[in-house]
Amino acid sequence: MCCNSTDHMGIMMKLSSEPENAPIPDSPFSGSFTCVRILFISAFSLLLCSCGGGSDTPAPLPQSVAERFVIDGVVDLAAVGTVHEKTIDIRDAFGTGAFVKTATLRYAARNDDRNLYIALEWDDATQDSFDPAGVMDNFDGIVVIADNDGDGVLEENEDAHRLVMTNYGSIYGDLHVHLTQAVDDAVADGRGRMTYSAGKYHAEFLIPLAPDAAGEDGTLNATTRFNVLLYDHIQIQPPSPAGNIGFLNGGPQLGAGTDTTAWALLPYVSPGAYDQPALPANLTGLIAFISDHQNPKGEIYTFNPATNNVVRVTNTTGLYLDGVSLSHDRTRIAFYAAPTSTDYANYEIYTVNVDGTNLLKITNNTDLDGHPAWSPDDSEIIYASFRSGGIASLIRMNATTHAEILNLTPAGANDNDPDWLPDGRIVFKTDRFGTPGTPEVRIAVMNADGSNVTQLTGTAGTSDHDPVATSTTTVFERFTKGTDYATDPTSLYAAWNIVEARIDGSSERNLIADGWINWLPVYDPSAQYLVYLKSVGYTDARLMNKDGRDLGRLIPNISRVRYIDWK
Ligand SMILES: [Ca+2]
Ligand SMILES: [Ca+2]
Ligand SMILES: [Ca+2]
Ligand SMILES: [Ca+2]
């Protein structure tokens, strides 16, 4: 799978667009109500049991592998199942040349009815990794590749998953066989992570058993043959690509043959029933989102969660698009855009009708303008204007005349990511409560005239972004380091959690804290669910319940989502 430079150029990843900004809402805090309800049900069950005699309570279903095994790159093989061990010869010339060294690979796998989980560990005396801000070269990695139908031939669209090591963490890729190469899937699935410690790599993958909509994954089952490739010191840059590879089950490598008859059968067991989360059937409202799966600069789309219908709104505006906000009447979309992603002086606020007509530029200046949000009655838009040098002010404007109404930010303060509460207050992020100049921005709420500013969050060593709020709670993403994420190259390899805080500032809790980049949470119109973006080497829009249980990919077949709103 890996072995010529073309493939290795293609092997690379796109952590292209990651966190920068967000959306609106409506939700009651349900804690006490839930407790009462549980108490009631428990008492009632007890009553039934004591009188009825027979207990027909079904045994709980086993936990799914996706929820049981957190993909953090640290593995406990004994907790997975039977541990397999093999000593592998690592050879140069991408596995075809002279013997270099041996590695002892130990692995275990477990599947349910939806996913295959594989955990692996192997020894490597030297960690080779690259700086993701520079050239991709001189790295270690691992590939799991499948002859899905087990017919002894590695064929078009059969599946592979890869991890490569950077200086800050691993990069995951979902691949498939195409013309004897391994290339990125159009629809990315699964996830994986590897870590290095004390002369040893740990790696783990979560891989769907079913193919994606583009047919690029293949079915994994008991007839599937598989192989594992260990990468050591891979150099893909010209003029002298080189690298060491070891094969768990013998060759071939891609481009040098497709005979897989020496590969072992996948350790798959016929699954029973599992407690698998599922998307609800009663979702309402309309989602607006930006994706770059058809245009690298991004296009705006709508998604109707009741019909699963995706409709493209824009058609090649020529602009780099960011920060959609859907009006409450679901007829207009505000966003910000510039000729290129780094043309900061020319980021302006725009609006467009959901049918793609009436594209309007509604700011026009030399400042960066961004992050628009509609007022509850859609008569105003609030946005962030970098009119004071490197810091932003929150501006209310008339959504029809585009006249400026009020600057809510006092001189010297840096406010951003504004959104409206249903009651007309404004939630935003601000540096007002920290040491001046620190990147540890906090979530706050204020009246629409800028008065009565209340700090809602304040966890040291973190920064909070992109809040939306109901009248009782706010949700936002939290970067779990004290650095400025925009300039910290490790920010794309660190945990971003989805956090909920009460609007009175009294308490908060993590909704999602799994080590991945989780961002842009937005309530659905009922405030029973939230959509959020998850970046694991690709970015998809996922649904969670209001207690943070991930229910799965909400917008199907798109894994290049950049921004999202739901009204
Ligand atoms: Ca095959
Ligand atoms: Ca895929
Ligand atoms: Ca694939
Ligand atoms: Ca190495």
C-alpha cells in the first residue's frame, strides 16, 4: 500500500479547517426532573416486582465497542480479547529490500454488529515523526488493510486505514484501493490514534463493518483477509524516497502485487445484539452548513433532518466561506467570507436566501468581520468586527438596512463568537475576565445594550469558544490547554471538549470529553439534541443527546464539514 512516492504524497491528511468559531438554541436543564423520574420508575418497578412475583426485566445489552473502547492511542490488550503475537521482519526499500530489524507486534481485536476495534503494540527503538507545519517526511506509522471479500485478490475499493506519526500526535486516514494505490476515501469513516512511549508504539482503530456510501470501505466479516503494515522511518520526499516496512502476514505491498492468499482471516466473531445508539426519527427544523467536499473554498448547504435531504445553496461564489448562521424563519443565511482564507482585511459579512438567491455583501471595510448571528426576530445581525487592531468588537446591525446600531464592546476588550439567547440577551466569548492579553477567553452573557455582563466560565488553563444558549444553559467548545489555539501548532492534536454551563454561572459539566476535537455544538429546535462537529482526521456533523451521548453521524456521506447551524 505504500510504496511509491505518488502514493505517499496522496497519503496525507487534511487537518485543513479546524476550530474557528459558531451558532443558537433552546433548552431546559433537566437534571432534577430526570432524578425525580428515575426515582418514580424505580419505585414503580419495585412495586411490580414485589407483587407480581415474576421479573421479566430483560438483561441489558452489552456495550458497543465504540463506547467501550476510547480511541486515545493507549491500549490495554488484555481488556480486548485474545492477544496475538508475532515477530516481524522489517525490511528497507519499503519492505522489499534488506533485513533491517525485527519488531514484535502484539494485537487483539473485538467486533460488535457495527464496528471492529483493533488494538496493537510493537517495539521501535526510535520515534520518527514529522512537523505537520513543515514537510511530511521521516515518519513511523501503521496500516491495516483488508481483502474484504477474502477471495485472495486485493481489489478496487477494498479497504485500508492508516496512522502516521507527527511531532504532536498521529494523523488518521481512511483509504481504499484504487489502481493499485491506496488513496483517500471520498467519505471518511472510522478513527484511530497512535502514541509512542518507552520504545514502544500503541495504536488502535475503530473501523465500520459496512461500506460507506461511495463503496470505498468494503464489508468486514469472517471471510475477510487482513494485513498489518508497520512503517519505520518512511521518507517520501524526492529525490530519494526510502523507508522500512514490515508485514504481519507477508506481502504484497500495493503496486507490487495483489495476491493476498498468505493473509490471515480477520479475527471476527458473529455478533449478538448490542446497545447501539441510534439517530431519532423525530428531528425537526433545518440545518445550514458549510462543506468543502465539492469546492475547496466551501459551499453552503441545507440539511433537512426529517427527510435526510441535502440541498446546495451557493454555487461557486469565488469566496472562502465560513461561519453560517440560519435565520429563525429559516429563509436566510448569514456568513462571512473572503477571496481567500488568509485575506483577513477582506472578510466581510454576507447574507443569502436559502434558495441561493439574493447574495448580498452587508459590510464593506478594511477590517476582518466575522461570526454573524441573527437576533431572535431576525431584524438584526450581531457580528465581530476587528476594528481595533488585533481585537474584536461586537456590533449589532440592522439586517435590512445594514445600518450599524451599537458597538457593545468597551475600548480595550476583545469579544467574539456572539449569539443571541431567545430572550434577546447575548452570549459571547471575551478576554474581559482574565489577565489582559492571555488567550484564556471565557464565556459571558450580557443584555443587548451591553449592560449586565455576567461571566459564566473560568477554568484555568483552558479557553472557551463558540457558545450558543437557551434561557437556562449555554454549550460551547473548550480548548483544554492554556495556549492560544490559533498559534499553537499542537492545538489540532489536543482535546477540545463540548461543555455545558448554566446561564446563571452556577455550574458546568462536560458533554463530550473523549480527547478528540469536538466543536460547534448547536441545539436542535426542541433543545433535546445537539449537533456538533468532530474532527478525527476528517470532520463530520454528529448528533448527541442533551447528556452528551453520541448518537452517530447526522449528515450522511459528508465528512468535510466546516461549519454548522440549526434552527
Ligand atoms: Ca478481494
Ligand atoms: Ca470510507
Ligand atoms: Ca476506506
Ligand atoms: Ca521508527
